[in-house]
Amino acid sequence: MQKIALCRRKPPSLLPFLTKTLLVMKLTILLIVLGLFEARAEGYAQTITFSGKNVTITKVFTAIEKQTGYTIFANKDLLKGIGPLSVAASAMPLKDFLEMIVRNQPIDFEINNKTIFIKEKIAVPPAGTDHLQAPPKVAPPLEITGIIRSSEGLPLPGASVMIKGARGSAVTNAEGRYTISAEPGQTLLISFIGYQSLEIPIKGRTTIDIVLEKTLTDLGTVVVTALGIKKKTKALTYNVQEISGEEVNTVKDANFVNGLSGKVAGVTINSSSAGIGGSVRVVMRGAKSLIGNNNALYVVDGIQMPNLTTTQPADVFSGAGATGDGISNINPDDIASISVLTGPAAAALYGGQAANGVVIITTKKGISGQTRLSFSNNTNFFSPFVLPKFQNEYGSDPGDFSSWGAKLTKPTDYKPSDFFQTGTNINNALSLSTGTDKNQTYVSAASLNAKGIIPGNKLTRYNFNVRNTSSFLDDKFTLDLNLMYTNEKDQNMLSQGQYFNPLVPIYLFPRGDDIEKYKIYERYDGTRNFKRSSGHTATWDSRCRTLTGSSTATSLPTARKDSC
């Protein structure tokens, strides 16, 4: 009989597998460490090749960054005192190159990873001199404590304690106590809302108790509300913003309303393009009507100003005669304050005309007890800021006004910017203020001479103002007389329409045509005794006062032919 032996297979051992795995991990870690050391050694083994004579140190640093990939951090103020350098190096190690650069310079360097920090060089005293100069003695800081109380003896929690001219501050706790570290010769600044601030020298003391006195200043600001009523700001339940006259007169404009731009919250001020002295739209808290008037109501010394603004142009023919509104005639030097009432409750006393808000203007009065004479001059210049760009290579086809015809043989030198001029605004004002406790008088005179950037656009205005305020019956009766006279003349105000706006033909003028022949657009006809169109072929001779170049040369009656 054949015997068959049955046996159980022994499982394979895991020891060789684990041994191999650990060996692979060790080799991996070793390679990573060697790579790091190699990268670090490579970073420090960077070489520099540079040659330059009288170059700035900034240019040298830029070359280092490009060749090594390092980043250099340096304070610009630290590099200001370093003059031009003359450097020549070939394959020089980075550290040696930096040491050569900073030698005999007030700077030093420090390398950290891939970053080079430029710092101030610390002066090292020469050897053997330590025993000659002893370091200065610095007094240790003092820990100062104390209590801050009011004049009634109550502690003031939250009072601020600071060191004058240095850092360091503290705040008192609920019991009014504070603790702060300071030097013996410094000064403490103590302040608290509603109390007078104090400066107290320390003088080596460690305990300083302080008593603050209440301020006598009234925190409530008085503003002029509807119908000239004066109230404190904190007593009002609606929004009122006040602007002083000095803010409007900082940079004077022909229309002072432009000076309110950016000074009143919730108010949009849009200047018109009518030229110098044009009207201004003042819209408070957004437009309220699509087709109606959204401009605010102006009130001057309690008198409502009528709205003289023309309607918005709607087609190419509209907009002629768009001059300034009534409020632009006021002399800005006569304004004492401006109150802006934006809420509906603030303007309720002026009725439906104040639905868009109210701008209340209070003019100046005489000053009691003193006489004051003042003169001011303000001159501004204007020029176009940004203009469209035009092509000058293609002209117009015959009989066509478009400027995209055939290419010109010679590009034209026509520039729309030559049409504009430098605008000016010259404002002179003279005022006299005098008075007593019962009678005050204010007299002023002002002149405005301005011209816009469009030739022919001019504005001349003369203002005269006399105001007298008198009190009678033990100040129970007040008589306030105010006389304002304005003489204004404006010429060639711009319009939005196409046919009354000179900018449209200037911008669209054909590049193949000559604009000079259009400057003389009419000439005198002696047979008919008036000017008529001269066509487009006349040339003006200023010496002989004649027009030539057309079918016939017609001279003016006053022409002096003998001198030609």
C-alpha cells in the first residue's frame, strides 16, 4: 500500500519584506537630506559677474537679483547716502561680492535662505578704546500710578493718559485708576470728553493724582433753518448741513454753487456746459420727476429766488441762450453761511416749491465794535483737459462732409485743439464792515471778468451790496435793510443743440478742407448797405481792409486805398 503524507504549508515570513522596505525608506531620506544640503550649498555658492563704473547701488542690487534669483530688501532712506560705485567682478562668490559692495559704506547685509536683507551698519569702536568712554547711564523707567477725578471728586473711568512725544498710553478703570511706564523727565497728557486736557510733567514722581475741570464750550452748533430761524443742531429732528462762506471762497468760481460740490452729503451738483458762469443743477437725494424740475429752491436772507434755468434741450435746435441762473449773480464774498435742508420736514415751511430741498444763503452783516476793510483777488486759469483723437490722413469726397474719403497726398495739419483758448476768471472784491451795538453796516463791491475756453465766450459782472441792521425799543424791534445790485453781461454762451454749439462743426470739420477761408463768413455790400455772405473764397487783407479772392473785390467804406 502506498502512503501519502499530508502536511500543512508554512506561511512565508514577512521579515525580509519589512527589512527591504526600511532600507528603501532610509535611502530615500538620505537622498532628500543630501539634496537639501546640495541646494543650500548651491545657494551659497552663487557667483556674480558684474562690471560697472559710477553706477548706483540700486543697479548693482538688480544685477544680483537677476543672476542669483535672490530677493533683496532695502530701505530707500537707508540707500540715499550712498554715492555711485565702480565695481568689477568675474565669477565672484555672492558673499564676497556683497562684502566688497558694502565695504566703506554705512550699510551691512544678512543672508537668510533666498533673501538678502540690507541693514544699517553698526559702528564698532576701535580696539583699546573701551576703557576711555563709558556707556551713558540711562535712567530706568518709572511705573506711575494715580487716580483721575472730576472737579466734583468723582472718578472718571475711560480717561486717556498718554506720554507726550513718545509711545505709550493707558486708560483709567472704573475707579479712575491708571498705571503707565514713563521716564522721569517726560510729560503726561490727560484728556477726557467734556473736560479740559492737561499736561503734567513727571519730575521723577511715581504717584500722580489728577483733577480735570469741565469745559465751558457749548457743543451745540447753531444753524439757520427755514424762515431764518436759528436753532442748535442737536435740537433738530431733521437733516441740516451748514457750510461756511470761507469754504466757498477757497477757490472761487464764476458760479459759487460749483464750490459746494463734494461738501454736502446726499447732494448731486451738475455743472452745465454753457461755458463760464453757466447754470448749475442741485439735486438732493435723487431726481423726483422725469419731466419736471428737480432743482433745489434757493432762499437768500429769507427771500426766495425764482428759478431762471431754461428747459433741458431735447433736439438739435434747442438750448439757445442757456445762461446762468439767478443764484449765480450773487457775490460769493458776501456769503456768511449756507444751510442745506435736504429732508421734507426741513422744507415744509416753504411749501411745494421746496419739495426738492432748500439751499438757504445768509449774507454778511456789519460787525459791532470794530471797523474792518478787506480786499481779495482770485485768479483762475482754465484749459481743456482731455480731447478726442482725430485722423488727418483721409479727406472728404467732393460734395460730402464726411472725413473718410480718399487718402490725402499730404496729411492735413488741422487740429481741433487750436480752436480753444486759455480761459481766465479774475475776481476782485472790496468790503467795509463797521457798526455799534445798535447799528451795523456792511458795504461791498466786486467785479468778475472771465472768459471761457471757447473764443468769444465772455462774462462780466459787477456786484454792489449795502446792508444796514438797526435795533430799536431795547432790541424788541429790528430793521434789516439789504440792497443788492448786479450788472451782468455774458456773450456767446454755449448750447446743447447742434446748430448753436461750435464744438460740433469743429470736431466734424472735413480734414480735406481748409478752415481758414471760413473765418471770413461775411463782407460788406456797399450797394445794399449791409453785410452779406461772402461765400468761401474771400481773403481778408488787414492792411488794405479789403476782401479779395472772389469774383469781385469789395472794400469797406473806410478802406484806405492810398496806403495799399
